[in-house]
Amino acid sequence: MPKILRILIWLAVAVLGALALATIALHRGEQINAMWLVVAAVCTYAVGYRFYSKFIAAKVLTLDALRATPAERMENGRDFVPTNKWVVFGHHFAAIAGPGPLVGPVLAAQFGYLPGTLWILAGAVFGGCVQDFVILLFSVRRDGKSLTEMARDEIGRLGGLVAYIAVISIIVILLAVCALVVVNALKASSWGTFTIAMTIPIALLMGVYLRTLRPGKVLETSALGFVLVMLAIWGGQWVSQTPSVATWFTYSGQALAILIIIYGFAASALPVWLLLAPRDYLSTFVKLGTISLLALGIIALRPTLHMPLLTRFVDGSGPVFAGSVFPFAFITIACGAISGFHALISSGTTPKLIRRETEARMVGYGAMLAESLVAIMAMIAACVLQPGIYFAINSPAGIVGQAPEAASATITNWGFPISAAEMHALAQSVGEQTLYNRTGGAPAFAVGMAHIFSNSLGGQALMAIWYHFAIMFEALFILTVLDAGTRVGRFMIQDALGHVWKPLGRTSWYPSILATSGLIVAGWGYFLWQGVKDPLGGINSLWPLFGIANQLLATVALCVATTIVIKMGKARYAAVTMGPLLWLVAVTFTASWHKVFDPNPRIGFLSHAAQLAAGPAANARLIFNDRLDAVVTCALIVMVALILIESAVEWVRVLSGRKQPRVKESPFVPTRFAEEQV
Amino acid sequence: MKDSTSHVRIATLVSPVERLRSCAQIFFATLHEIFDESAYARFLEQKQLVSSRAAYAAFRQENEAAKARRPKCC
């Protein structure tokens, strides 16, 4: 293609993106079409990928097409396998796409669609994609080493230890939050609970089918499982309409929390092949299918966004969670913009599959762009709802009241009109008894998704089926994260305890399996219980804690990345990783300060504890929980401050010439794939 | 150094049907990789086995430990 034509095409993409962004940002008081968000996102991603990621690949990382990757050098047909770049892209995307990019934007929509959308776009292009890309490449150049190993090698022993503790902490908090989202989605919902309960026998059946009837035919088995799940959703309607059966599947939040804790323990301690592996496949199958379907639904329907550009809650008085737009929008949306957890995947399975260094750009940077687009779709799903409906679903009873009329009056007084009759009709249309106080983001996302699906595929008659399909999708998705995370946490604790007493490190020794499973489940189970008992819905305290932990892990990853960039002699380009690092430090430290010390009891843990203590019926347990959350937040911040200081000392030593810059890369070996076209 | 004319030549030689077929192949290869079917195929090839209950059980046993240690993102 002639150069001038290429320039004109990219100019057109940039202008279109700018126009879409201007439309999003400047249309005050008017509703806009959701396609503006999609166009802005696609153009921003295209420009970011074409120019910024190319600059990083060429100037900062100097990707070497002639250098053999560990997949080639250490090929063993098992972990290390040179794989087609598109296949690695899909594999990596399936691993990084979790419930976070769906739930975070839905919660952040309380500020209006603008802050979250801008953060998703800028955060991904300048932060999340950069982090995933550089960590992936650095791991590729170090034989597929993990983030904690790279932190220890490149920063120091303290860096490695802090990274390890940060990973364990984030896993515990993440699992608690995930479990809370499921509890809030399923409580008092016989239909939803029945559908999710049915996924257990369906997975067992899949396990037997896969093991005995059609060995290795996972795709076929997953398709079969999917058909059975759809039948379970259809059957759930009958369950919900048959009172004698419905009572078997109608549980309070506390009862569901206990069931999930038992499930988590069993998932960690029992062999995986029969139940968990098939569930994992089923979840992935549903996940990929649903995300594609949602994208098609949005394009087919091109819905209007009813949520305003900015709401009055940018001041921090929001009912979904308390805290002003800065810094709380930036920790609420993690996975769609920048997520530290991705650094674990980028330094886990993926670097062992990359066939050529040059492909790290498409996999690392590109897959995160796709994840960011999922977050934009979630934002659209939340914002197509009438704001009154959105706030009625997402506001806890502690803020708007328990009674439908009182809640509707409060929300209407905020300027978002809604009536109890409208909410009742909506609940009826999705087959639920009520949609008030369904905090956690999942029900609001499900209503938005059902709205998009039913208006583009099947009409209003299918609204209830689509709603429960969305709830099933989210719950299945989250429970898979829960059981996989519990097992990963268990292995990490076993690895650590193995240094203290060898038998504790043996992953096949049952006393150790039971003890370490109990330890990790007790960790997240405690926070889950705290969230379920919280009169403010739990999300108000736990989601920010999760966001802080996740972004602090990203801070650790960016510290590692900046240290390596400086040691590579590329200090002039260090801003590429140091920019997002400084932003995250500002965001997470500010958010942590507010969460611990803010005088507003809805924001600050300590002031909330003080308010409870001064009240007429002081609840010692709630006061203890607030103080525990404050201690956990402080501990996370202190750990990250330590790794920041250690990294900064290393940078100064290298830049002042007091230390010889030496990166610990594996030696250069020429690739046999050099002849292939890049 | 890339030869810009070779791109043009390749682009004109590859028909839309072939491109579509290639896309479909990559799509299914991705699914096979994500759902561990490729890993199972590699296992069979490496161990010189044909697919059977016993072979699949052996594959699962060998891969489960590694799979269980893989974190799933939030």
C-alpha cells in the first residue's frame, strides 16, 4: 500500500477517534448512542497499538526476531510449546478475561459513563497493555520466570518477598469479593440458585463423559454441557414458579456464603478431574461465547445510554460505594484498564508458548486491548439502564431503605426518577421477586445484558431467560475463579510452608492439603462473611480493598519493569513504565489514605469504627472488621512502599554508575524460525 | 529487511476462500489449545499412544498438577 494512503488511513482513524471522544465528553444533558463509545474505543486501541506499542517494541524493548524464545529452546511438548501467535493470543485472552472487567465498570457507572470510559481507554493504552507487554517480554527473556522470581532477581530479596505476600493478599481479597458478588446475585433467587446448583451435576456428567465415553473431546463435551446448562436455565423458570420446589433453592445471603465456603474448601481439597476441570472448560466455553454475543448484541441494537455523562456522585457521596471520582474510579475499574493480576498470567503460562519475540507485542499488548473492550461493553450494559433502575439495584438497604417505596423516593430525590411499580414490573419481567438492594454489580450487569439481548435477539418474552443466562454466566465464571484461586493459594502456602517443614510442602499429603486449604478458605471466608453481614452491602468496603490490592500488584510489576528497563541502558525511555507506575502510586496511596483515615464514616474504616463505637448499640464484631480492614490496607501500602524504595535505590545506584547494570536474561540463541515472515 | 513487493505478490495470490479457510483453521486451533485438546494430541504423539480412556487418564494425571497451579484472572 502506498505510504501516502497509509498516512491518510491512520489520519482518518485518529480523527474519527477524536470525534467520538469529543462526542462522549461534550454532549452534556443529551443522551448519546452507545456506538460512540465503541467507535472511540476501537479507534483509540488501533492508534495505541499501531504507534505506541510499536514504539515500545522498537525503542524500549528492541524485540529481536532472531532470538529463540524459551518455547523453542526448552520445548518439551508440555509447558514449553512454540505456538501460533493467534492461538497464544486467544489462550492469553481467555486467561486474563475474568469477572473484573464486567463488574468494575458497572460499579463505576455511578459517576456517569465519562470517568470510567476515559480511564478504561487511557488506562489500557498507557498502563495495562504496557504492563502486560513488558512483563511478558521480560519473562520470555528469562526462561518464562514468574513475577516474584523476576522481582527477587532484578530488585532484591525484599522485592521477591513483597511480591509473594502481595500475590497471596490479592488472592484472598479477590476471592472474598468474587464470592460476595455471587452471594448478592443469588440471594433470594431460586431460579439463579437452581441453575448454578445444576452446573455441579452437569460438570460431573461432563467429567464422566470426557473420561469414559469420548476421551479428550473437550470441545464436544463443553458444547454438550452448554446445552444442558441452557436446559437448566429453562428449568429454573419452572422452579421459581413452583413454590414447593422454589423454597429448596431460596437462600439468604448468609446461607449462600456458608455454602460457597464449603464449596471452596471441597474444590481445593478434592481431586479435580471429576468436577472442577469440566466446570472450568464449561465456564470458558460460556465466557467466550457470551462475550462475543454481547459484542454482537451491542452492534445490532446500538442502544442509547440513559446514564448521564457525570452524576452528582463524583463528589464522593455515591450510594454504590463511597468516595470521590479521584481516586476511587481508578481503583474500582482495575481489570479493564490495568490489573496487577495480569502480570501473573504474563509471567506464567503465556511466555512459555510465544514462538518469536516479536509476537509478544500482539499477545501482551493486543490481548489487553481486547479485555479493555470487554470493560467498555460492561460500561455500556450498565449505562443503557435508566439511572433510577441502576441505582435501585445497586444501592444497599442501609442507604436507600428496605421498603420499595422508601428506596424509590430516595432515588427519585437524587434526580433519578423511579417508582416501586416500575421496579416491581422489571423484577417480574426477569423472574425475580425484587431487584432492590442487589448490590455487587452482577445483577445490574445482568439486567443491562438482558435488555440488550432481548431487544436484539428474541424480544421481551425472553427477558427473564436472558437475565438468568447472564446471572449463570457471571456466577459460573466467578465460581471457577474461586475454585482455581483457592487451589493456587493453597499451593503457594504449601510451597512456603515446605521451607519450614518438608512434609507441609508435599502437594499429595492429605493433612497438609486439608490444613492449607482450610487456611486459605478461612482467609477469604472471613472477608466474605464480613461483607455479607455488612449493612452497607459489603461491596462498599471490600471492592475498594480489592482494587487497592490489585493496583498495588500492578505497582510491583511496574517497579520490576522499570528496574529492568533502566538496567538495559534504556533510562531515557523509562517513562513508558514509570509514568503508569507514578499514576498508580498516586491513586493507590490516596485511596488507601481515604479508606483508612477519611473522617467520613462511609469512606474511612477508622471513622466508621469510631461511629459504631459511639452509637447506642456498639457491635464489637463490626468495629473489629473495620479495624482489620484498616490494618490490611496499611500492611499492603507499607509492603509496596518498601518495594518502591528498594527499586528506587537500585535505579539510583545504576544511574549514578555505582552499580554495574546487569540484567539477568538468558543467553542469546538464534531461532530456527528466523526465515518466517514477521 | 522486508521486501515490500513480496507482500503485494502474496496478497494477490491468496484467494478470499483460502484466507477464510486459514482464519477458520486458526480459530479452531485456538479453541483446541484453550480446551487442552492440542495438549492431549501432543501428549499422544510424544508417548506414541492412541486415544483411549487409559491414555486420557494418564494425560490428565500428568497435566493436572500444572493446570491447578495456573491462576485465573479476576
